[in-house]
Amino acid sequence: MRVTILVSLGVLIAGTALFLFFRSPHSADTAPRQTEAEKAVNIAVYFEERLLGEAMEEVGQPKGGFTPEVLMGVFPVFIVADFDGVRAEEGKYSVKDDQVVFVRYDSYIETDAGMEISKMGYESLLKNVALRLNYIVRTEEGVNELVEELSR
């Protein structure tokens, strides 16, 4: 009887261990999957990192942050229309009479970095420039190709 109990207990422990192992995060079935929106945000973040990395090598860190004027100075392929609808820390950029115009949100107090392009702004900038240049950017490699094109 003791042997039966020990064998049953051993089988139960082994079964539980196997069950927990296959339900762990290492299992491909339970690996977290990114939604299309999450992938787009990650690509936009990578675009921002690549763009700002190149810009910082060229001009350093501007006092007021990276604005359309700074980026157009570093990347000659950018045009005014690429910045239409791009958000900044304290407002939004629009195009008027072929000029980039900053429209500050009413509720914001003006700061030195208020005109700097925001995280959401880089997502819009990526969409605008990729559409204009006919790039489909879904991977980091696609971002690398686009940034190379912008640097020409």
C-alpha cells in the first residue's frame, strides 16, 4: 500500500511539473503577441530613435529640441508638407502658405521645449513621409532604408 501511495504521489508531482512547464511563458502558445497598433508604435519609436541619432551626430542637441526646422536642415529630403499634423509637446504643426506653422494649444504655458516634436508626432511624421516617398515601413529594416533615403 505504501508503494502505491508513493508511486501515485510521484506520478502526480511529475504530471504537475510537466503541466506547469508547458504552461510557462516559454511556451510558443502563450507567448505575448503584438497587435498591429503596437507594432506601428514600436516602428515609430525606432524611427524616432534612428532619426534623432543621425540628427544628434550632425548638429548635437538643439536647445529647443528637435523641431521641423532642425530636421529639415539635417535631412534634405524632408519637405514642409511632411510636418503637417505633426504633434509637438505643447501644440501641433500645420502648413500654411508653404510654411510650417506651430499652433500652441491654448491650455499650455510656453516652455523652451514646447515646439519639440512629441512621440506621437514622430508617428505622424513617419506616416507622412513614408506615404509621400512610397515606402511601406513595417520593420526596422524598412525604417533604416527610409532614414538612408532622408539623408541623401
